[in-house]
Amino acid sequence: MASLFLKLDRRTLLAGLGAAALQAGLPAATLAQARRSLAISARPDSLVLRQGGAATPVWSFPGEDIRANRGETIELTLGNDLPAPLALYCRGIDGAPAAEPLLARAPLAAGAKESFQLPLRHAGTFLFDPGLLNDGQPLPLRAKPLVVSEREHISVDRDEVLLIEEWRLRPDGSAIAPGTEAKDATPVYTVNGRTSFELSARANERLRLRFINASQRTVLAVKLESHEVRVMAIDGQPAEPFPARNGALVLAPGGRADAYVDAVASASILLHDGKEACPVGRLLLSGEALLRPAPLPSAPPLPPNGLPAQLDLKNAQRFELVVGVPADWTRPASFTPSAPPAFRAKTGRAVVLALTNRAPITTVFHLHGHHFRLLDRLDDGWKPFWLDTLAIEPGQTQRIAFPAEYTGRYLIEQVATDWAAPRLVRWYSVE
């Protein structure tokens, strides 16, 4: 089983998309502009991370997963009931410069509250990511999913989030925040806060499973045995449906993938962190009658979000960025908005970034504010999917391109795939 996982990487996951580009969708201006008020607070919490053991103190945002609709604007009130500063970012939400942490919003002090707006232009799976300032803090801080539903009817029986999180436990059972040396710590993984997750389904029930890798440092492969896992969206953007190779998805830290699964048997959910495979849960067929005589036929693509089908690479602005080294990058706790930008883009132009990893291990790059295409090696085309996060192997150069659509200032992030590695940031502008 382990050898099956070791052959997988993010490129393998995405290779099955084929050559079809995403279709153009309705412009955001045509969508209803409803408003939804929401209040969440970060506060002390606990999870049982050892079988038969006591609960481990952590920090989290208690409450149900957040769900909204495409076209709405969330008016978010954020509270910080922790003894440390907080910088919350909604991963995958494009074009919200007024909500950018560290640039438009200063770190939120302990005991304070703030309010800001999030325009939900796109449907998809997103993530409230509190990791910007969590490095080296007393306890790790859990992420919180955000699901933005399509306006169109989606032919699934159930829609479930599977939030995968990584923990490092000391011998005494306490949890270590990322960015901290963890030589004597044991990795533990949870799905929706449980070390042994169970999802019950009726035979031939179609599930939309929203897989989220909320690990702060580790590229993870997740596999559902004995089932076809049909990928429908990546990093919050619809994709031409394709079967995941060997039923496994490979996700960089912060990466998301929506998949359709028709429940045909009870099966294990396995996780591979690059070292070993381990069961983290099960899909269980309930004792109820068949939901339908046979699985549903193949589903059409999800409704498009309106991202462009073409990019003008000939007239693109081009920049080079080195990742894997701290030069010109800074830790979020030391970041100042007056620092010079990594690059300045012009509204309406395509931007091409050449990303070179100088580190001896895989480094993860994340772009705020826009989604990007992964360019072909010869720079003569692109893969037919959109991403906001990319894992870059040691010594490798990857080229990405995005349309500079939303004016404002946005962060870019990098972090090496090592628990003790610091998260580093810079910023760019669209003018």
C-alpha cells in the first residue's frame, strides 16, 4: 500500500485533467449581493489526540463549519480570546484587499475584536487559515472551513467536509505549534478533529467530499479504498472531472479538492505523509436499504466561476522569485507594510512568475488574492486547472500565470515542508 502512495505527487493528481480549459461563467456583477453577518472567535479548546488519553489543549474557532452562497458578502466579526496576537486569512478568496492580514488589517491583539467584509465571488471550498502568526506560539491553532455553495442545483445526495489536520505531540502529550523544533515529537493526524473518523452512507449514495489539507507543513496523500474518487474542483475552482489515480488525492498544505464518491462498500480512508500510510477513518455502508439500484452516471463539471479561459502570455508582465531561502522574505511577526513589494502588476495584464526553489527540501508557495495557472515547461501553454498553492521540489523552477484582475495589495507566502521551518511572506500590488 505504501508503494502506491509513494508514486503520487501533486502533478500526478492534476495530470488527469486533460486539455479542456475551464468554461467562462457569469460575471460576479450579475450575482445577487446579499449580506450575511457572521461572528467567530479564537479561544482555548481541546482535542483527544491519543487513544484512551486525556484531552490535549489547543486553540480553535468552535462551532459548525461556515457555509454561505456565491454572490453573498460576509460581514465578519472576529474575536481573539487567546493570549497571543491573531492574523486570520481566508485562503482561496480572490479580490478582497480590504481583508488582507498584515497589509489592510494589523494583527488582532489578545482580547480585541475587529470587523471586515469578504465578497464571495466564487463558489468552492475555502479555509479560514490562522497560521500566519501561529509559528512558535504556545499552542497550535486550528483552521476553519468555509463552504460557498453554487447558485445552481448540484446533483449529489450529501455534501461533507473532511478537514485533515496535523499535530506534533511531545512525550507528555502536549501539542507543539508549527515553526517549533519537534525532534522528539510524534505526528498525529485527525479528520474533523478525530483520530478515527467515520462517515456513514447508504449504498449508491453520491457524496461530495471536500478534502482540505489543513496541515501547516506537510504534503499529504489521502486515499479512499475500493472506490472511484472523481475530482471535481481543486483549490476552490471547478475542474474538468477526472478520476484520481488509484483513488488517491495529493494536497499541499492548505490545498483543497472536491471529489464525488458513490458509496459502494465499506472502506478505509488512508493517509500518507511521505513516510508511511496510516488509516485515519472509514466510510461505512449503513444497514438501510439501497438508496438507488445502481450508482448515478458520471456527473457534468461543476458550474464555472467565471475565471478567464485564455491568458495573454505574449504581453504578460514577467517576474522571478526565489523561494526556499529567507533573502528578501520576512517572518509574518516581523512584517511591515512599508517593506518594498516583490513585484507590481498592472490591472488587466497577465502576470508570469518564475518560482525557483533553492532549498534542499520541497517548499510550498501560496498566492493571495488571485488564482493561477501552472504553465507548461516550454511556456507555450498551461495546465487546464486553477490553483492558489503549489509545492515546488528542490532545485526546481515552476512558472505560473494569473490575470491581474483585482487592484490592491496582497501577500505571497512560502514555507518549507519541515515542521520547524518558518513561514515567510512578501507582498505584491495590482495597480
